Amino acid sequence: MKDELRANLVGALERRETLFPGIEGYDDTVVPELTHAILAGHDILFLGEKGQGKSRLMRLLPRFLDEWTPYLDLPGCPVHEDPYAPITSAGKLHVATVPPDEVKIAWWHRDERYAERLAPGTKFADVVGEIDPAKLALGTSMGAEDALHFGLIPRMHRGIFAMNELPDLDEQVQVGLFNILEERDVQIRGYPIRFDLDVCILFSANPSTYNRSGKVIPQLKDRIGSTISTHYPLDRETGMRITRQEAGLDGDVSDAWPVLVPPFMEEVLEEIAVAARKSKFVDHASGVSARFSAANYRTMVASARLRGIRHGERPAVPRISDLAHLKASALGKLELDLMGTHQMSERQALEAIVAQAIKVVFEEYVSKHGLDEIAGIFSKGVKIEVGDMVPSSAYAERVERVPPVWAKAFEVNPAESAAVRASCVEFVLAGLWATDRISRTERRGRTGYETR
């Protein structure tokens, strides 16, 4: 198995292929370490927080298997036997007694040579095996191979088996993996029946639980060849590419009502995830998944598309007011740090995180020159009301009393489109609020900006 993985990986390297298509941001960190592990012939643990692509990486490894693999076509045989090196008594007997030209061969596709299991609730019989009571009732000897029920790992002989969330695996099952990882054999109920398994075993775990004493038996950790540490995107641009990919809105069936997402709105959305991962309100051990950003992106686009349908705007352009709907997609994905001194609800924590993200991106896009002048105009009692269902064409009139806001909108994006300009106006207003120059009130889907 591991020779096969290594050989096909070497071929991909020689052909200068992309080793792990669809994986972003790991070219200089995770991919080299994973490449070394495969070349070294190791069983592998993927260690990282939720939403860092651990399962996706594991599911990509079968691409380094041969496309088709021959096996003995034996009815009732629990494993895909190598015709040249069978491991069960049935396979050995068949090869020894049947003329070579009469041995029946079937073919196993690489996509079927991968299986995975979630650790919670997994029993020894599920992954290793057990004595089959039904076979004993038929008179099979308890010490015979035929009395065994094979678990998932023996059935994946000549394949890849992945165990997700290793720290949640029952201690008895962890002990049962010792022999499989080191000696490559199966021992069930202590009976002297051995199978020389040919299998690559993968694991995934979260650092907060994997490193906790008593969760994973030290002897099992010692037997895992390589530990690959995953991570969240190291820069915003990489995060944006991942979010677009995971949101999967290219070629959306709703393209009759297209949505154009301005760069600054993409950056605000991604910065929300960055801010959440740094926030003192969020449990850092739990992490903030890439699914958080992808779900928020889809919600933002959906809100803009609804506005486009109702007002006949093509394309619709997301605005800051569309982010008010992120509560539906974000709540539940943030785990608060309950040990902190703050007394914030999930909703309040999200609002604080969004405000921080707007502030960071606003200060990158808009110069400070003229902002105090705008705040001074608001201090005279001016109030501007915007909202996700306000037509884009109404924004020019609404900001007439504060002309510098309209000028600042050009600074963000000089496009003449009314929908883009409306989005820029809201971005400027939200930025003034996030930098504490004006105040904001929200009521029934409308957002009002006024003096502090």
C-alpha cells in the first residue's frame, strides 16, 4: 500500500502536477510535510482545528493509488485478496488448489479503496472485529478464522482507512490499534489468528483534545508515523479564495439575478473570520471554521439577490446592511469563551466582531482626510437612514445633506453604477461608525447614522 502511494506520488512530482487540487494556502506549510510523510511510508495524523481541511486532505490521498487493483473474486471472502499474496485461509486455499488460468480476478477502483469512520460511538467490533455468534451456533470452532467477523480496518486490507476525531475513540479500541499500527496484524479476543494487513491508517484530531492528558493513549501516539499540523489562512487573500471556493456560487442557478460582490465587501466578510479568530469573546481552542465564512458569504449574496429581485436591479451589489442577516448563518458557529470576564451573548459578540472587521478594512480603503468634516456635519443633527431593501437609486438623494460622503464613496470605488455607489456609501457610513465618529441605530431592517 505505502509503496504504491509513494510510487504514484513520485510520478505526480515528476510530472509537476498539483498534488492536492482544491487545497488553498498550504503550499509552503502542510503540503511539503504531507509529501514527506507519504514518501516516508508513515501512518498520518492530521492535527488542527475545525474547518482547516483535514478531512478533505485525507479524502484526496486515494488519488495516489493505482486506478484499478486486481483481487481474488471469492464469494464470501471478507477482504480484497492480493492474488499473489492472500492473507486469509480461504484465499490461500483457492490459490493453492485452483489452476492459475482458472483463478477468477475482479478489479477494485481506487475511489472504493478509502473508508472513514467517526470515533464517537465506535466499538472494537466496528473497526477491528469480533467473534461471530451466528457462526459459532453453526458449529464453527471459536479459535478458527471462519468464526470471525471482520471490522472496517481488516476489510480495508490494501486500502486507506481514516479515523476522524481520534481523542473521542474508546480506550479499548485505541489499544486494539496498537498491533495494527506496529505489527500490521489483527488479534481478536486474544485468539491466535493473525492476518498480515496491508493498510494505510489516517487520523484527525483537534489540538485541544489531542494534547489533553488521558484522551489519547501515549503508546498509540508513539505509533503514528507523522503528525501534520493544519492551520487557518495566513493572509486575507488566501482566505477569500477559500471562501469563494467553499461558497460554490459560480454557475449558480439564480444567475438570472446576478450578484456582483465588490472587493471591499469580500474583504470585510473575510476580515470578520479573521477578527473572530482573534476575538477575546471567542473560544480559541474551538476555532472558527472556514464554513463560517462560506455560510456568511452565501447569506450576504442571498440578501443582495433578494433586493435585486424586488427592485429589478441587475446586478445586485451587497452592502454593509446585508451583513445584518449574518446572524442566521453565523450564530451557532461561534463558541464563546465562557471563562472570560465578559457577559456578552453570541449575538453581541458577533456585532462586535463585525464592527472590528469593518474598521480594519475601512482604514485600508479610505484616507482620514475629510472624515472629521463629515462627522462635524452629522453633529448638526443630520441623520441618514439606509437598509438592505432601500433601492440603490435612492442613495444619491439620501446623502445630499452630507456631500462629502458621496465624494468618499468615489474614493472607495469610482464606478458609476448606482448599486455599486450605494454599497460604497454604506461602507463609508459604517466605517465612520466603526471608528467612533458617528453613531448607528438599527430598527426593523433599517439602519440610521447620526451624531454621537
